[in-house]
Amino acid sequence: MAKSVQVTSENILEILDAIYHVQEAMKIAESYDRKAFEILSEAKDSLVDYLINQVKGSE
């Protein structure tokens, strides 16, 4: 059985920080490497989905 993880404000801040850094990398990659940009975009979407699911799960 999966163990439930409580979302703390520290965890949320870490996820938001990761999203910020991925977005900054996307700005750079957009000009130089389309494939890297697409991969970073997928990573950002995944982090956002994870954050939403964690917050919904803690309600």
C-alpha cells in the first residue's frame, strides 16, 4: 500500500523553485536547441501536475 506524504510549505517551495529553474533553462534552450526546449517543457508540465496533485491530495 502506498504511503501518503503530507505536503509541507517547504516541499511546495522546493517544487516551485524547481519549476522556476526549468523555466529559466527553457528561455535559454528555446533559442539554441528545440529538442531540449521540448524536454524541459515536458519536465515543467510534469512538475506542475505533481504540485497540483500533492496539494489536492493534502486537502
